[in-house]
Amino acid sequence: MDSLSVPPSSSHHSSQLSPDERKLLAKLEEQNRLLETDSKSLYSVNGVLRSPCSSKIFSFEEDSSTWGCVVDNWDEWSKKKVKQLKEMIRKGIHPHFRPTVWQMLCNAHSVSVREQYSELLQKTCPCEKVIEKDLSRIFSQHQLFQGLHSSIQQPLFNVLKAYSVLDHEVGYNQGSAFIAGLLLMQMPEVEAFGVFLRLMQDFRLRELYRPRMVELGCCVFQLEGLIQDQLPELYSHFQTHAFYTSTFSSSWFLTVFLSCLPLTAANRVFDIFMCEGLEIVFRVGMAILQMTQTELLKLDMEGMTQFLEKTAPQQMDRDPGRMITTAYQIKYDSKRMKKLEKEYTAIKMKEMEEQEEMKKLHSENKLLRQRIDTLEKRFCEDAVWKLGQECARIRLREAEHRHVLKQMEIKMLLMEKSSTVPDEVSMQYLHEQLVGGKLREAEALTGLREIKHHIKDLEEKWQDQLCSLQLKRITERMHSQHERLQDIMMQNQRLHSLLGQTTEEEQHKRLGRRISYESHQQAPDDEEQEEDVTAVRKLQDQIAQLQAQIRRLSRQKEATRLQHNDT
């Protein structure tokens, strides 16, 4: 900052100040007196800082006159003695003048927000419950607020709620509680809200707290670039252990080290932040890593996390001056930081383009999925209808076969009851019925093979359309029909066996030759139908077995007759 362009406060030289400026300075001095006389204030009348986090004691007499001069001649210091003012702030603002200087550094004293603040508190916001929950957890756990529950908790809730009502996009962020809490430890509630408002608008805090936190990602990326450039060994160690920079540095930027460092060191960092902005966060972060590099190189990921959260802050608090001195020995190249910012922006742009492309592909995929579902539904309906027709035809054939078999069984029963051997006409009729049954059976087998081929084709199409389950069910039904046809074949064999027992040897030989001849005549001529030829061969084997059985029975009958004659 080449100039601290903040309106001047009052001066001992009343001729140089306007009436409004003298009035403002009188107001600030009155606030300081109230803080000194307030028994609940962090500062006692004797000028001793009563910090709940530090035992360090400041004397108001030390550098009091110098900072008093700065406050009284703020316009001159902020415009003409910028370098000297920065050096003084880097050494630490005197606690007595810290509230006033903070308001002047961010130009918060130039605008009154009292009426706006009251109006905001009258409204409601969806973040109230979240704020209450976070504050109860933060107050009970963090050393920054230990011992200050009653004096800060409600004002802190009010400040955070008022801003969340004012800025709907940002709303509330947990890191902002630390910023507002530190301000309330230095000044009254309304003034703290005014300073907090200026920090959010002019010090990049609002960008850090925005929902997508792109600015925070950029800061972490820039810090990682600094580590890679200036601490390459430590950077390599982080990479080896998958220890990401965002793991430990996000809170640094979101709370300006207030959630990490004890109060004494945190105040020193925040003094410089109010003057120079986020650059001090980069510098102090690099200083901490440089000062603790030896210890970090000996630790794994979990050990480094614990070290940076607990051990390192305590080391920094022992000598905050050394930490600040080391921070300004860090090489901070603005051009390099701009380059890193451009690289991060390019990466984010590429990611956004990829996300848009993914959304587009997802949308197209959804439309294609809908079209496929529609086609699958149509295909399934057609396939089910066709299979239903095939099943109906099979059931009709099955019924016809059952009827024929029933008629043949009736005739066989009649033949068994009669003692006479059926004449040749009856045998011829029965033979014709048997041949007809065999032919119908062959036709059924052929139809069944066609259905199997058809089902196989349907199964392949069904799998392509991800509908295999329904086809399996239909296939099971086809197998059931096949089993029923096998039952019919077995019944035909029984019928043929019964028929063979009712004839004489000569008649059965003639009947066997005729059946064999007609079976050859009726068999398919096409040699490619291997399954039909196999069925005929099986039938011939069965007939041969029957003929052998008939011959055996005939011999037994002849032997019985001879034995009877001898008797």
C-alpha cells in the first residue's frame, strides 16, 4: 500500500481538523476510556492486557506517545508516512490504540451503520440455528474465547446474523466467527459490525467465504506454488505422504490464523492484515513451514497434521516477533503470484468446461436411455405376443395328441378284454393309427425344434435389450411343453408294446417290416435334419427289441403247449 487513504481523525492542532473530525476523535477517545474503566473489559485501568490466551503484559506508557501521535495525525501518517506506519504496525499496534487504529485502517469510522445494524437484527435468516450451533461448539473448544462466554456470545451472534441477512449469497461461514469474535474483544458491538462489513467488502474475505470458495482454492494453489518454489524438499515430502496443502492452510486464510495461533501472535498477524491484506497470510504461512521444516520432514501425514494444529502454534507464540521477521524474509513475488492465479483460473475454466461437457453427455445419455426403454417395451410386447401365439399352437397340438392317445388306449383296453385275436383289418387300422401318431409326433418334434431356434433368436435379441429375465421364463415354459411331448412319446411306446403282445409271431414280423418300411418312407429326405434321422433309428431299435421279445414269448408259449400235450 503506497497510501492509507483514510479520512483523518482529530488532532491536537484543532486548526487542521474539521468539526466532524474533532467530534469523531472525541468519540473514539471516549470509547477507549470506557474500555479502560469497564471491569469486564480485556484492558484494565493500569493498561495491562488481560488475555485469556497469553500471559504477555503491555504497558500503556511504552510507545503510548508515538501511537497517540499517529492517531492524532492520522491523515499525515496514512498519506505521507506510509512506510514508517507499516513498520510500526509490523512491530505491533499498541493495545490501547488497537481498536481505533483498526477502524481507521479499514475506513470503518467514516460511515455510520448503527441504524442499518438495528434494522438487520429485526429480521430473520435461515442461518440462525447454524450460527447458534457453531458458536456453542467454538466457545466451548477454542482457546480464543475461553472465559468470555457471557460478554461476547450474544454480540457475536448478532454481528454474524446481521451480516447473513445483509448478504444472502455469502450468508454465514464458520471462519467469520473468529474474525467477528476478535473484533468484539476490541470494540463495542456496532463498531465491530462496521469493521467486519468493511473487511468483507474490501479485504477479499467475502470472496473467500462465497459458496463455491473459488478464491480460497486460488489462495491455496498460490501457497502451494510458493512451497514448491522456496521449500522444495518439504513440498516433495508433502507429495510423498499425500499431505495436501488445503488440509492445513484453508483455516489460515478463512480465519487469518485466528483459529490456529494463540491470541498474542494472532493479534500481531491481524494488525498487519488490516494494513496490508492477505499477503501477510502467505508470508506467515511460509514462515511457519520454514521454521518447522526440520520437524515436519520427520513426520508422516497424521503426525504433520497434529504438529501444525498444536505444536507449531505454541512455538510461534513464544516469539511472535521472530515469526513476523521470518515472514518478511520470505520472497513474495507479485508477478509470480499473478502467474499462479492465472494458472489456477485456467485449471478451473477447464474443469468447468469438462463439467459442462459431462452435463451435456449426461443429458444426451438420459434421452438415449429413454428411447431404448421405449424400444425395449415395444419389443417385449411383440415378443410376448408371438410367444403367446406359439404356446397356443403347441397347446392345441398337445390336446390333439392326447385325444388320439386316449382313443387308442380305449381300443387297446377293448382288445385286451376280448380273447380273440384281432383280424387283419383291425390290425391294419391300428397300424395306420400308430403310424399316424408317429407322424404327428415327428411333426410336433419338428415344430418344437423350430420353436427352439426361434426362442434362441429371441433370447439373443432379448439380451441385447437387457430383457433376459422374461425370456428365461418363456424358455422354461417351452421346456415344460417339451417334457409333455416326451410324455406323449413314452405313451406311444407303451401303446406299441401293448399292440405287440396281441399278435402272433408271423403277424408281428409282417407288421414290423411294414412299420420299418413305412417309417423309412415317411422319414425326411433331407440329410441335414440329423435329429429326425436319429429319432427314426431309435424307433427301429425299439421295434427290433419288441420283435425279439415277441419271439421269446412265442417260444415260451410253444414250450408250454408241448408240455401240456405231454401231460
